[in-house]
Amino acid sequence: MKEDIKDKIVVVAQETFKKFGFRKTTMDEIAYAARKGKSSLYYYFKSKEEVFQAVVELEAFTLRARILESINKEENPKDKLRQYIVTRMKGFKNMINFYVAIKDDFLSNLDFIETIRKKYDKEEFEIVSCILQDGVETKVFKSLNVPNTARALTIIMKGLEIPLFITEEITDIEPNVDEILDILFFGINY
């Protein structure tokens, strides 16, 4: 029962942080949204930062699970790579607290943020590398330097985040992913 209450607080806090942002959200607002007394929140969490950490970790776990589910549905490494990118980009749009945590320099002074950033970057690199290695081994992709290509793809995805999330220049990510993958698979002069 304690875990159920704690999980409920995290879900409510997720929406509260999404609405007001980390800086403007208070423990009072989280308590009010959770329909708990402020002292109840402090029973489960020592601080607003600890609540935010739980929210970010939940969103990271949820995004990773969605990504793995989407790529495991595919057989072909090219389709896996496409699903990875599409699911990642769409997921980031819905996991705003996680996105803010790994991008906002203000939050980098929180110890757990850098740990989460490093863990996410490592996991992302490993997933992309595995997909690429599978593609090379099955001859779907030509022989390539897997680590360099995985690094390039993760950089490209990070580059798409600003037009997708901040300026909202990109409204539908899938055609953009298809163009990027066409360039990757066929080169610029195909």
C-alpha cells in the first residue's frame, strides 16, 4: 500500500511538473494535486528534488520500455532503426520532465541529473549499436564502423529535438525520419 501511494504521488507530480516546470512547482502544489497533506509527501520524499528524480526515472523507464517494445516487434534492422527513432522522438515529446532533466543546464546542479544523463546516453548508444551490428551481420547494412555510426545517429536525433520540441517546426516526425534514414542507407546522391 505504501508503494501504491508513493506511485500515485509520482504520477500526480509528473503532471504538476509538466504544468508548472521544476522551478515553479512546490511541494504544496504536489500535495494538493495528490490530495495529501504536505507532511504525507515528506513521509515518502525528502524534498522536491527527490520527487522530481522519481518522476524523471519513471519517464526514462517508460520511454525505454516503449522503445524496446517497438523495436522488438520488427525483424529487419532497418525497420528496427526506424521504429527506434520514431518511438524515441514521439516519446520525448510526451516525457517532458525527462527531456527537461537531460537538457536544462539549470538542473545540472542536481546530482542525480548528470547520472541520469550519462545512463540514458549510454543506453541509447548501446541500443543503436546493437541494431546497427545486427544489420551488418545480416547484410542489411553495408560494412560500417558501428560505434561511429551509432554516435552520428544519436547526434542527429539530438539535433532534431530543438525543431521538434522547442520551436515545433516539425509537426510530423515520421517523414523526417524516413529522409534521414534514406540518406543514411543510400547516401546523399542516390
